[in-house]
Amino acid sequence: MPGKLKMGMIGGGRDSFIGSVHRMAAALDGDCELACGVFSSDPERSRAEGAALYLPPQRVYTAFEEMVHAESRLPPGERMDFVSIVVPNHLHFDMTMQALTSGFAVVCDKPMTWSLEQARQLEAMVNRSGLLFALMHNYTGYPLVKEAREMVRAGKLGKIRKVVVEYPQGSLAAPVEASGNKRAVWRNDPMRSGAAMCMADIGTHAENLAEYVTGLKIVELCADLSTFVEGRRLDDDGSVLLRMEGGARGILHASKICVGEGNALRIRVWGDAGGLEWEQQQPNTLSFKGMNRPVEIRHAGAVYLSEHAKRNTRLPMGHPEGFIEAFANVYRSFLLSLRARLDGREPDPANLDFPTVQDGVRGMAFIAAVVESSQSERKWTRLPV
């Protein structure tokens, strides 16, 4: 298929942090361009946003249904090849289903849907359609997260015993929604966010990272959710004990009320032969702790990394890579796989290493189990998948 792949976007106007990140990440390798979009529920604002992004007026739409219908009537090579969905949680399901029904692949922000029931329906639709679907768990795109996973797979840690993953933020330590903070307002609304706020927004990142690095699924959990800021309807803090496949035990902590914290996502994993540690705010180093030996520090870009980690490394050692590049790695794998599909080829298995609809179902099952556990007198709640 000649030419750049064409992305449509729903949501993600210029004042949207995550929309800009998606556009930059998709375009970083020069293989994709923004072709069309609906950037606001306000038609005038959508047109203004599209003009500011240098899109032709006829490719800036006022509703998602209009965009999907119009784009599907354009010839291949001109129409959008996939749609990136960056809107509040309650809109993900209908828009993704409509895109898939119309024959378009999808990249969707997390959590995947508003409810577990919707997630299961979406999984069935993806399986029926055969179309590509990527869920934007961007932290899986970091080179040293890939390296951590490869080390676990290679048995360098031995049998996994303990996993500790945490994601403290201070972004909602104060009632910023009262002053009209748009992202805080919808996330605190159960009709738009779903059954959880903190655990849906960042707890699912921690859950996904723990399962991705270890290759082990969470089987049971014991959760305690809290709402510290007065007037909030959903959780802004949570602690979870985990039981994982193979007998491993874990602790997951996510919070939006930790004053002074930025995005302090960190994972530590220990097996019977060694342990590792990675932190998102220092993403270019990975610590490995073997039995009775000095701590080993692995660096992004180093020649000694696994082939999979090197495949996702963009710069030589010593040149920092970060958030945008991790996003871009997820997009690159998705786009390479999509181009193969559009050309009638099977994607390279190495390029299929991006979060999928199954990861989305896992995330929604995690949220459902956490909420149920926190409200229950039982100690352990099984994940409903």
C-alpha cells in the first residue's frame, strides 16, 4: 500500500493533552498522517480545531456518525485507514463498535469501555470482524519495560513470587473539579467514568503493567477503595492485594491524592533467583538484583539488551527516551500490522506486541472486581474472566 496511513480522530482538540500526544506519537515515524476528525461535540469548535490542525474543511466533521459514513464512501488511499478514539470512557463502546462495523481498525484510550459487559461485547465484535484493535496502554511501549518482560520470559528471575506495582499521583489532591477542570469533572461522574475513577484511570495501567511484565494473570484480589476529597462520588485512592497465576502474590496501589507526586508509576518483581525494578519517571534504566551479586543497571539503547527491547529503542544509549516515544512504539507496532493487513499480508508477530481487546477486557474485569471487593465483607474476590 503506497503512501502514509491515514488516521481519523474523535476527540482530542488542541486543549486536550492526550489528543496531542496521540497525534505526535502516530506521526513520529513518518508513516501516518492525520486525515480527518471530529474534535468537539460543538460543531463550530470542531471546525475551528480542524482548521488549526490544517485539515481541509470537508474532512472536519461535526459528528462521529457523519465521519464514519463519509469516510467509508471515499476510495482506498484517500479514506481514513483507522480511527483513534480519545474521548471520555462512556463514549468508547458505541464509537468503537460503529467504526468496526464500518470496516475501520481502531486505537482506543483506556479503560476500553464503561462496563465489563460492554467490554465482552466489544471483544466478540473484534473477533468477528478480524480488524485490528489497539488499546493505548502506552507504558508497555517503553524499551526497558520490554526488557523486563524478556528477562522474566528468559527465566532470569526464576519462578515469580512477588509483584509490587504502584501509581501515585497528586493531580486530584485538591477538589479541582469544583473550579471547572474538565478532565476532573467527567472522571468524577459515574455516568461518564464508570464504576471507578482512580482505579479506572491509572489503576488499570498498574494492573496491565503487572500482567504484561510477569506474563501472569491476576486471579483474585482484595481491595480497599477510598474517597478522600469531600464531594467526590468515585474513588480517588485504592490499595489492592493480588493473587496471581502460579502462586505469585502482589500489591497494587494507585492514588490521585498523593500531594507532590507526578506520575510515579513503578513496578518491582521478585522471583526465586532475582528481582527487577523499573520506574516511569526514570524510564531509561532497569535494575536487576541477582542472588548474592551486585545490582546490575541496564540502560536503554545499550547493545546488550534483548532484541525485542532494541527493536523498541530509538536512540543510542545516553540519549533519553520518554513518554512520547513509548506512545509511538505502540502506534508503530499497530501501524506496521495494519499496513500488512491492508496489503493482504500476515503481520510480523513481533509487531503484534501492542495491547489488544483482550487486555481491555482484563482491565474492565479488574475494575469490576476491585469495586465489588471494596464493597464486600469477603476477603477475596475472583476476577470475573
